[in-house]
Amino acid sequence: MTEHFHIPGAWDPAESVLARLLRRRDPDTLRAEATFYVVAVGAVFGYLVLVFVGWAWINRNGVPGESEAATYWIAQASGLLLVTLFAWVGRRGATRVEITDQGVRIQNGGSELHIGNAEILEISRIPNLRYHQHYRRYARTRSFRGKVPPNLILLRTESFPVVLGIRPAEQALFLERVGAQIRNQAAKGNRVA
């Protein structure tokens, strides 16, 4: 028996080109994310300063001609597009979650995580505020959240917690199915030969 659940992708500036470059350079993901926001906001303010300085520069000898003004506006629009694409446009990919007889398999892009039924210590539903205040800050958390719903699923293992942003309509079914798998695994482990 295999059941599939889908966590849709979502827009996320923390997945932009700049954010991915910073994550490669810094093994601490939270520090890399904080650095990303500082650099991205700094890039926007730096761009704005360049816009004002550029306009002042082309107006230094009076009103600019049509070709100078057109060149300025094209350069300004191109700069805005580059800053936006480099620092702010990112997408978190969709995630596929499967419940199998052996456990839970999570596939996101090219990566795959398999958690056996025996490894799951606890499964519960947590509010997204608890995720942001606690689990998001914990470096070992594996997070597959898509667009963050009001409640998230928490799978706690001995090694790390896993947070899943399964759609609210499917969360009860997921909890029931995985809970049944864990109970079946525990019943098999408690049998005396």
C-alpha cells in the first residue's frame, strides 16, 4: 500500500540565486539566510542610490536630451530587473510525500529522504507559529513546507525533526495513516516468538 501526498511549491526569495550562493559559502543555513536578507535589502537601497545619482549625473548640465533620457530609463529598468532576478525571485520546489509499508519517503527535486516506521518517535500537528519560533531555528530540522499552512506536520526522529507542509485538508488522513503504520510496526516488534 502506497499513498501519495503533494506539497505544492511556493515563491520564496530565500531560494533566489543570491540566497543559494550564500548558502553554498556558509554551512550555517540560518546565518546564510540572515546574510541574504541584509545583502538583498542593501542591494535594493544601493540600486536606489544609483538611480538618484544617475539622474543627477545626466542633469548636471541642464535638462538631458531625449536619447540621454531614454538611455537612462532603459538602464534603470534593466538594473531593477537584474536586482529583482538575482536577489528576490526564487521558488521552493514541490515535494512528494509517500507513505509505504516501510515508512515515509519524501522527494524534493533531486533529493530524497526515507524515514522508516521504527525511526519515527512522534508524529503530531503543530501550529506554524511554533515551527517559526522553534523548529525553523533548530539547525537539524528538515523542512518541506511549500506555502506555509496554519498547521504543519511534525515527524520527530532520534536524529532530527522533519516538518511537512501538507495541505490542511489532507493532514488528518496523513496523521491517521502514518500513526497506523507506527502502531503496526510496534505490534510486530512486541510479538514473542
